[in-house]
Amino acid sequence: MGVPKRLTEMQKRFAEFIVFGGPDGPVSQSEAAELAGYSKKRCRQEGSELLNPRLSPLVVQYVGGLKEERMKKFEVSYEGHIAELDRIKQMALKKGSFSSAVNAETNRGKAAGLYIDRKIIKHGKLEELSEDQLEAKMKQILEDYAPLLTGDVVEGQSQEVVEEKKPFIEVSSSSEHTTLETQTSQKK
């Protein structure tokens, strides 16, 4: 049979749905085939065959070309990025939105390399420390938490006040009358 020399309209529509999506966003191969007009019964099979380079090299090539075209359209270059951030900053200043202007200028600085976000993540385990390092770490902890361990009052900290509690009388199960007499006799 051989490979066809040009794409059909349905193949072109299929490729466009694959690259650009459908009306509700991205679509799968079978959904793209169904939207392009292929039979509902065979849309899954057609979608797979149309993206197979051995079976449909022209369709795969067309999909690749569309993807490249889309990438060029939305390409981000350094100069364009800086210019766009400056444009956003100027618009924000005109509207009096200083917070947005500052954010745009900060992002321009980050893109230009004027700001460096540095994050240091330290991790390790006590088992990996040497004996001397462990002793130094323990001494540091004892120094930092000495007031808590000794019960000393540190300036600026609150103290807990303990009130003197009154003696508690147990209620006996014999009668309420006896309990009331005991309480009143202690008051005298």
C-alpha cells in the first residue's frame, strides 16, 4: 500500500487537538480522534495509530511541527522577560499599586541575577557525630536550658503562683448528715 503523500483534513484536526487541546482543555489521543471525526468505536485505536511514527509518519511530523510552532510563540527570552516585567511595573505605578510595582522590580532583579535565593539545608543524626562533638552539643543544650532545669527565675518570664489549698474532707458513704457535721466542726 505505502505511505500517503499528504495529510487528510481529519488527520490535521487530530494533530491540532493533540497539540492545542479541545474546547475544555487538553485531550487524550482517543478524545482527539473522536473530536476530529473518527468513529467512536475505533477512536482509541485510531488515536494510537495516528501517533505511531511507523504507521503515520506524516501525522507525527505534523504534530512535531505544531509543537515547535507553539513553543516559539510562547518562548521566553531574557530580554523579553525583563521588558515585560518593566512594562508591568510601569502599569502598576500608574495605577498607584506600589506593592505590585515592587514585586515586578524584584522579579526583574532576580531574573538579572541581582538576588540570590540561598537555602541551606542541614541534616544529620546524633549517631554520625563524634564523641567530642556530642559532648559539645550536650554542654550547649545544658547552657541554653539551665534556667529551666534548675528552676531559676529568668527576667521577663512569668512565675507560677501556687495557692495554699484548704484541707479536703472525704465524704463517707454512711450519710450526708455526718459529713456536714464534720465540715462545720472544723470551721469552729
